Amino acid sequence: MVAALMLGMALAALDGTVVSTAVPQIVGDLGGFSVFSWLFSGYLLAVTVTLPVYGKLSDTFGRKPVLIAGIVLFLAGSLLCAAAWSMASLIAFRVVQGLGGGALQGTIQTIAADLYPLKERPRIVARLSTVWAVSSVAGPAVGGLLAAYADWRWIFLINLPVGGVALWLIARHLVEPVRERGPRPQVDWQGALAVFATATLLLTALVQGGVAWPWISAPSLGLLGASAFCAAVTVLVERRAAEPVIPGWVWRRRTIASVNLAMGALGLLMVAPTVFLPTYAQSVLGLGPIAAGFVLSAMTLSWPVTAAYANRVYNRIGFRDTALAGMGAALLVLLAFPLLPYPGEPWQPALIMLLLGAALGFFQLPLLVGVQSTVPWAERGTTTASVLFSRQVGQSVGAALFGALANAVLAARLGGAGDLDSVSRALADGSSQDPLRRAVAAAVDLVFVGAAAAAALALLALLFAPRRFTVLKERQPDV
């Protein structure tokens, strides 16, 4: 069963990294350079906004049908992407993929909590984390090889055999207890639509603000205002719903609310290494794309290792204190980044990333395992989805916030001209002036200070959590 879960997770994990290296070939074939960023934004939006919906559906109808439906939808989207005839159609089909990807991410984590007892769960979750680590390293290489020696469409077609095997294993081997027949479940479709609309408007404003249009502009203000209105409508709808998609108890229970806020802060700080470190490695250190990727991959190598051993710590001091120790160490590591010499050696940021991954392995896994253990089976899908949703929203907020921060530093350093993307392109084209490199270094240094502030917010959020999580006796739903 672990193999099936890992294959299912690999579908979602590989998707973003494989596509990224094939963008030049895709744009050369289909055109649409001005909107190609939506290949990633559209997928991210679809995954994020569907997480709460799939979480509630898995609690209502069971994990297996939701996961199977998600895999089928993801594979259908992959097949459609391979047949795309224009950039617009490819973006639309990437959204279809994302609608399936939302089911994969949340439901697989929930199934892992269902199938494996608390003592074994860290090992299983660490294996799932390893899938993400391997994908971050192997994905760009696989995507580049397929685009260079085959055709970019194989990037999507390769999902079919992997997903087919995962689908067969899950359909054959995943057995859920048969629950008593009760009243017909009421699906809160109005709430699902309201959550979908609110998250879509908000994330579109965050992802495209400062990129497709200025922050202070009619599109940004309109989207933010519309998302605020839809959020108010969502609250009203969910209060009246018999089975709300996002129940009020997700935020009324101190443990879950604190973990959600802490995981949102984690998503915020993760933008610094994942988005800005590759730019730093290429623009400041002068590394190529592959070498820059290896600098970042140091974090993904140490993260699963410490996560696998996190249970030895939280069994002694508790989930919250283990997470506090991990994030406290991450805070110090993030503050160490601006102290690196200019321009420095590649091993220096790689060491920072290695230490950061080790610290965060003691943060994320104890919180995820801990919060899953505080709720019964019928609430576990919703709880898991709320945690992952909070992290995804944090990443979107972080990308917008830190992007604006970096561009402000560059504008100040370069006399009001240029942003991070244009400066990086100028350096890649051979404009290797030292002032440009120093400006990028200063911008990324400040972003890491901002990430340290996000780590401090995570620590503050955890201080409101109870020191000892109330772990429920593990049992399956009534049979």
C-alpha cells in the first residue's frame, strides 16, 4: 500500500518540476510566451482551492472513491495536456490536472494517517516526503531530457503508466471499513462553490499582482475586493450549512487553529529558498541552472531524514515542543544566510539549505501527525486538508510579499529601474556588472530576513497551542 501512496504522490510531486524545464520547447511550439506562467499558476490555483472540498468529501464518502476520482481526473488532464493545440488550451488542461492534484495531495496524507498507527506514521510520512525530495532533483532532469530528445508532450504522457499502476494498486489493495448506512450525506455544494470562488479570486490577485499588473491598479484592487466579498458570503453560507465544507471547529479548536497558522507561516518562509535561492545561485554565484538546482536540493535531502527520526523526539517532549525546536533552529539558519560572504562559494548556501531542511523536518511532520491524531476518522480528511490549504495559501502570500520586497530593494539599489526578473535576464545575457550582482544579493538577503520573520510568526502561533496534544485512541469508523 505504501508503494501505491508513493506513486500517487509522485504524480503531483513531479508535475511542476518536470514541466518547468520544458517551457522553452512548449512556447516554441505553441507560442503564448506572455501567458506561459499560467501553466504553473493555473495548476497551483486548482490544487489549492480544491483541497478543502476534497477533504470534506473524503470524510463524507470515504478516502478511496475520492482518491480514485482524483487520479482519474489527473490522468485525464494529463492526456488532454499532451493533445493541447495552443497555449490557452494547455493552460485550461493544466487546470483540469490541478483539480485532480488537489485530491492526491490531501487524501494520500489522510490515508497514511488512517492505515498506520502513530508509532509507524513518521516512517510512512517520511517516505512520502522523500518522493517530493527525489522529484525536486530528478524532475528538471527528466523534463529536460524528454523535451530535448523526445517531445514535450511526453512530459504529460509519462503520467499515464505511473498513474495507471497507482490506480490499480489502490483499487485492488485499499480496503476501507464498511460504515453503517445512515441518512443520505448532504453535500454542501453552495459552500464548496463559495470557497472555490473566494480562494480563486484571492490567489489570482496574489499570483498575478506585481506581475501581470501593478499592485495598485484596478485589477488588483478589484480582485482583492471581490475575494473579500466572497469570503463574507462564504462565512454566511457555511454557518447555515448542515455539513459545511470548512466547519467552524477547524478554527475554534485551539490545536487545529494554531497548527494551521503555523503551517501558513511555513508556506510563507518556504518561498525564500524555493523561489529566490536559484536566482541567487545563478545571478550572484554564477552557477548554471542544474548546479543551482543542486544547491537547493540539499534542503530536500536532509528534510526526510530528520522527519523519519522526529518521532523519537516528540515521543519524549511532545508534538508542540518538537515543532518549536525545529522552527527555532530554522529561524537561526535563515538569519545566517545574510551573513554569507559576497559572492561566496556554492557550498556555503548549500550548507545553509542542508541545515534548514534538517530543522524543518522536525517542524512539519510532528505538527501534521500530531493534529491528525487529535481528531476522529470522520474529521481527519477535513483537518488534513485545512493544514495543507493553509500552507498553500501561505506560499502564495509569500511569493507576492517577498517578490514586492525584492523588487523594492532592486529599485532602490539601481536608481528606480528594473525588477528581479529583468536583472536576472541581464546577468544571464552577459551583463555581469558587479552592481547588478550586489543588488540581487541584497534583495535575496532581505527576503531571507523576511523568511526569518515568518519563522518567528510560526513560533508565536505554536505558543497558543496546548503543550500536549490530546491524542485520541486510534480506531476506524463504526462497522
